[in-house]
Amino acid sequence: MPDIAPAEIADSPLATRRRALAVLCITDARAKAAAARALYTDLQAHGGTVTDVDEILVAEGSAAIPGRPERPELVPPQQVDRRRSLHTLAGRAVMIHALCHIEFNAINLALDAVWRFAGMPEAYYRDWLRVADEEALHFTLLADHLATLGATYGDYPAHNSLWEMTDRTSGDVLARMALVPRTLEARGLDASPPVRAKLAEVGDTAAAEIIDIILRDEVGHVAIGNHWYRWLCAQRGLDPIATYARLAEQYRAPKLRGPFNLEARRAAGFDEDELAWLEASAG
């Protein structure tokens, strides 16, 4: 599917799920963020249903997705530069670039959750379109701040782990909810406070304030993943904890390690049994 300008998507009569696919296929990062925000704004302004058009989506979804720019270069996680000091401008640029890349991929995974999975309740699609809108805001805030550090998104290599799990779980919405929002994204709840503290320590107040916004919103995003994971488990008559353990092994999810931000995870809907299991199974 070729790139479609954000204005064309906003004016499109296509069903919302097909429009989400069109935004997912945009290759320009800033244009994608703008289009994701416009799509959610339009849905909020005009209401209506998120219509299924699965026979069209199957054909159009066979295109290479997600759309992404030629840069950053994607490398294995161990090759991503993490050694630069945040006391230097270059070191902060590398850190903000890494966060930018996470948020860019988060836009993609939210849009993919909308177009790919048919037959979910209307609220499911609206939830994930809101997530796409907020992830697009995060990306834009970080990309703008990166510019003040003399860099642009794409300037440094990045890894693709978040999207790889998104792609790996493309055949089952239950696995997607289990292993992307409430596993990989939930890691951000644990990582954000120490990252924020480091940025504040070196005097980058603007970046620290952006992290505050991201953490606030990510609690809601993980809560959405928890809600729909539990809904799907109930629909299928599955135990959430046992099912999560099975899916994590089946899809080779990364083993989570503490310390965990238990306050944020509770706010995001993890119950005490899940948290106890998480801490007991952590490496």
C-alpha cells in the first residue's frame, strides 16, 4: 500500500479499520504520527462504528508492514549504543532517540491491533485508536526534544524487538494482548522512573517532563491490554495466570527482571496474584 497523506486519510470515507491500516503503512515517521492523531480526532468528532472490511484488509494487509523510514538502521539489541554518558549532549541524544524509536513502534503496534483482529467489541477498537493517538503525541514530543539536542529520529541504530513480538503474535489476539501491552510495554512502567531520574539529574528538565507524560499515559495503555486480555480469557474459559505462562513460553517472550514498579503495575490493573507470580518467576 503506498503512502497516503494524512489529510487524505482524514477526509477518507473508508471504514476506520482500513484507515488504521493505511496509517500503519505510512513510512514517514512524523507523517504517521500526525495521521494517527488525525484519525482518532476524526473518530471522536464524528462518532460512528468501526466497520469490519476484512475481505479488503486481508488483501491490503499483505503489503510490507509496518511502514517505516529507511533510517534508523535496525540492529540486534546488543549492538545498540548504551554506553554514552547522559552528562554529554550526544549521550542524551542517544537516550532520547531510543525512546523515540520505542514510541514510533508503539504507534505501529496500536494501529496493528485495530486493523488485524476482527470480531472484537467496538470498545476494543476505540481503545487502541486512543492508544495510537497518545503514542503519536509521545513520539512527537520526543522527536521535537531530540531536535534541540542536535539530532533527528533515524540518526542512530535501533533494535526492533517490540515490533518483532507484535509480528510474532499476529495470529492470535489473546497472545497479542498478553505479550505486547502487558509484557513489553509494561516494562516501560518499570524503566521510566529511573530514566526520568537520570535525565533530571543531568538537568534535562524538559525530557524528564516528557517522561512524566509518557508514564502517565502508559499506565492507561497497559490497563487496556490487561482489560482485553482478561476479557479474552473469560471468553475462552482460560485461567489468566496459567495462560500467560503458557503463552510466554510458546512465543519466546523475554524473561522479565525486577525491580518492578508495583505501584504503576497495580494502577495498570495487575492484581496481587499476578504480581506475586511475576516476582516469583523473575530472573
